[in-house]
Amino acid sequence: EGLFKELKQKLSLHSGLTKKHKIMFIKDFLNKKSW
């Protein structure tokens, strides 16, 4: 799906982040998408 493709691209840019930060990033990303 396009949403997850975009999410994976963003995560690859932030590959240096810790797992905790990735989870926070994903939650923030999904919150913005839900509007």
C-alpha cells in the first residue's frame, strides 16, 4: 500500500534512530495521516 511505502521511505531516512524513536515516529506519522 502507498501509505506503508511512504512510511518505509521515511524510516530508511531515519535508520539511525533507536527502536523507541522509530515507534514514536511511526505513531506521529500515523496521527498526521489520520486527519
